[in-house]
Amino acid sequence: MPTPSLKDIKSALQSGQFEPAHALISTALQQNDLPESDTHELLYLNAVALRYLNKLTAAFDATKQLLALQPNNGRAYQEQAYCLLASKDIKGALMAFHKAVEYNPALIASWQQIVTLFKAQQHPNYQPALDQFNLLKALPAPVLGAMDLMHEGKLYKAEQVCRNFLQKNKHQVDAMCLLAEIGLKLKVYDDAEFLLESCVDLYPDNEHAKALYVNILNRLGKFKQGAQHAEEFLAQFDAQQALVITVKATLANCYINLGELARGQEIYQAILAQSPERNGIHVQLGHAHKTAGNYDLAVAAYQQAYNQKNDYGDAYWSLANIKTYQFSDDELAQMQQVLSQEGVTVDDRVHINFSLGKAFEDRKEFSRSFGFYQQGNALKKQSIGYDAAKSTALIDQQIKHCTKALFEQRSNVGNGAADPIFILGLPRAGSTLLEQIIASHSQVDGTMELHNILGTALKLRGRIVNDEPQYPKNLSELSDQQLKQLGDNFMRDTQPYRQNAPFFIDKMPNNFIHIGLIKLILPNAKIIDARREPMACCFSGFKQLFGEGQDFSYGLSDIATYYQDYLRLMDHWDQVMPGAVLRVQHEELVHDFENQVRRILDYCQLPFEQSCLEFYNTKRNIYTPSAQQVRQPISTKGLTQWQNFEPYLGELKATLES
């Protein structure tokens, strides 16, 4: 018997033939080698069919099957809500409808049910829910459909629907904004920024477009522009409270990243004075305190967030991420209790698993610790869908196109400034320590992990043509003037992060991929490769839950493969540009500290200063997870921590040795 098609099953459901549809679904689910996406779709349709057959328990069980495979599926929660509503469980239904729109805000049917239930209860959030429902209802049907596809993770299909609509409805603002959001998710940042900039120009009175533009500027690390547009938004619009708070929080983040911590903190505190229930703002305020070195204030802010919502995972991980923080017995019990609850989001489970990994590691219960790290990584990896082969292909492209001949022919054609000092490599390899040491010199400004080189690479990459990105192939096609202009742009755009020193640091680890680009546009820049012993570096990355990016770090074999690719590319840079990069081995720095510091300063052409040895006394803003650690003297205790977990790291070791 041929496998029933999804088209046949949907046709049966739409015509009210629920029993035949259920039978077709059961047959289809018995087939071997079903694509994962088809399995998800069939389980969802099965729940729908069973609900219409009034088999509510079986329908609910079908949604649980789906959520076990795809925990972020908003439609599965919507089906659960309908089952609970049919069973007269109003409270449970309302919670499930909220889960549905949390994962897929485009589910207009769920919003309609929330509005109806809120109205009956005279709920204080009735009006905001009604506003959201009316906003979705007013969207053109194709735009709403594309939004639904986007939140279901079907990004390319959503993009195509949007583009088709815009071909017939040029400059329709909702479609332009949505296409920009899809571009953000696809990491086509240049296109997304251009779309939103165009929206703001074409529709200066559209608050949604302006708010999205503020968000993308913040995401791209364009904090000066982001702050300017956020200030304009707040002066121009009398928007819904939720949107105003979002823009204010973004403004605060822009100020903090521009080094204006006091202004950022004031905005967060003003938001909390008006809306103390905003757990995310408590956490952001805690991050600001941590950046400034105010440990006790950071801890208090994080604890306030979980006191208000005990399953708020980001609060626990923010405490763990201080690195020197020790969880109490009560906190440990509370986190474990939260994980045993139903209804906890995947994101919160990820954060709490990583936090428990850190807590049990501190207590030297390494087997339990590894179990939580492993579960947190598995959940995170499931949600991001990392493909190691694609990362390897990116490295291959750099090696293929960034040849020795290219750098010999194009040397010294970019911006000749010697100001930048790039510290790069893999995350958790000691780059923050290097930054703190060098930034303790009177002639050097420490900044942060600047996005400018990554942004330039993304612009050069453009769209994929014949399965191959344009960058780095197009580096050889750029004129001398174009290379100089890119260097000029870098120097101009990084100026807001500097003080008055003649040199400054860019500590973006991922820049190691783009050393070729850096040397073409900034030929006199200094480049330092922060390197750490592979087992220590990889396992430290595996234990770290990153705020954004570093998707390779959530699987032991993935992170080992990435480390090998990193070594391969760094060897290539050494071959095509001998002497361009200074390698600093973390273990050598720790064991032979003063000699290594002198070596680093000599490479940077800086005179020796005692303050670089006493880096822990330097008062400056530090934006990375190691902030608390580098405010303490040098220590050897972190060098062999991975050995406590050696029995569980066979996959990591085997991949590194392969």
C-alpha cells in the first residue's frame, strides 16, 4: 500500500472526514525513514483528528509525543489548549494558549481564545491581548501566513511567501518588516538592516518599523546609532507599554555597551520602578552591575528575578556565569524541583541544566555535574540545528581563496593605522585575561567584543551563488580603494568605544576566521591568537552557555571538529603571512607570566609597564563571562579542571585525535 500523502490527509481533515484521516495518519506513521519534518506534521494532524473525534485523552497524548520531539512547537500547545478547553479546564487551557503564542506569536486562533477567556474573567491583561489580536487580524493573509511559517522555523518558505507578496504590493510595511525579521533569523543582517532603514524612511510614523530598526542596530553592535534611534522613538511615539519598555531596555543596553553604565542602569531602574515584574530587566541590570565589577549588586538582581519567577532559568545561569558564585543548598533544591515540573520552557530547562552542572562541579560531584551539562547541551543543540560540515566548509573557503599571492600583491593597501590590537581564537581560551593584561597599559584602551569585522564579512558574503558564498572569494576582486575604505570604515565605526589612548583592543574571538580580511584592510594591525590546550579549551566551551552564537560548542564531537578546523586555519595564516600573528599559549602565560607579558608587549611595540603584571587592580568595564575571574591574580587552578571529567570525555578525546 502506498504511503498516504500529507496532501491527502489534510484534504480529508478539511472535508470533515476525521476517522479516515486518522487511519491515514496511523498508516503513514508506521513507515520507516520518514523525514523528521513529516513526522512532526503527522503527529500534529493526528492530534487534530483525534480531538475532532472527541478522543481528548488520545489527542492530548499525541501532542505530548510531538512536544517530546519538538519542544518549541506552538501548534502542539494550541491543540493541548483546545483539549483542555473541551474538558472544561479553563485554567489549564489558558496556560496552554499562552505557551502556544509564546512559541508562535502568529497563532491568531490562540489569541482569540485568550481574549475570550480574559474578557469572561475581567482579566487586567484583556486589553493588551485584544490589541495583539487586532494587530494580527489587520495583517494581510499572506503576511500572517509567512509570520506563522517563520515562527515554525520554515524560514525559506516564509521568505518566499513574503517576497511574492511584495512583488505585487511593493513597499507594504508589514511585509517589509517581516522580511527583515526573517533576514535576521537567516543571519542576512545586511539585507535586514537595509529593509528596516528603508521602512523607517518610507514610514516615519510606523512605530513597529522604528522599534525593529532599533533592535537590529543593537543586535549588530551599532550601539551609537541604536541609542540615537531609540531616543527618537521614545520622543516621537506614545506606543503600547510593552513596546516602550522593549525600546527603553534596548536603549539601556546600547548605553552600557558604549561604556555609559550609569545611564544604562538608570533606565533599567526606571523600568523596574514602573514594572517590577519584568524578570528580564532584573537580569539585565545584574549584567550591568557585573560588567562594572559590582558583584553583590549583580547577585541581588539575579536573585530578585528568580524570587519573582522560580523557573526563570536565565537568573540561575547568570549567577552560575559569575564563575565565583556558589549556589546554596536551597537554590540547588529549587533548581532541581523546577526541572521536575511540567510546563517549563525549553530555554529555561537549558539554562537550569547548565546552572546545575556548575553547581555540582563546585561541589566536586562530577558525575552528576556532567549529566546536567550533557542534558543542557543536548537540549540547546536540538533547538539550534548546528551543522558541523557547514563550519568546516567556511574554513575551507578561507584556505582556498586567501592565498600567499593575494597578500603579497595587496600588502599595505588598506588603512595604515597601527591602533587596533585584535585578540582572537576560540572562546574560553584565555582571551579575556590577555585583554585585561594589555588594557592595563597606559597606552591601550580595552573595549569589548566588537562586531565590526564580522559585520564587514557578512556584507561581503552577500547571497549564496551556486552553493558558494561570494566572500572570501571576492577579496581578490576588491580594488585598493575599496580595501582602504573598509579599513577607514572600521576605524571610524569603532571610535565610540575608545577613550584617548593611541591603541585599542578588539577582543572578538570569532575574528580568527577573518584574519585575511583584517590584514588586507588594516595591514598594520596587531593580531594575537589566544590558544589553550585542546581538552581544556573544548570542555570549557562545552560547559559554557553562550548568549548568542558559538553554536559549535553544544556537542563534544562538534566542538572538537571546530577546534581542529581552527588549528588548520591558523596554520594556513602562518604559512601565507609568516609572523603576522603572535600566538600566546594560555598554559605558558600562567606558568611563565612575566616573560610572556613582556613578549606580548614587545610584539605590540609597547614599553613594559608594571601595571600589566598587576592587571587585577585595573578598574574597567568587562563584558565577558570571565569578568570576575580576571579581577583576581593569576591562578593555575583552572588549567586541569577538565581532568575531573575525563571518564566522560571519550568522544571529545577521540575526535581530537582522529
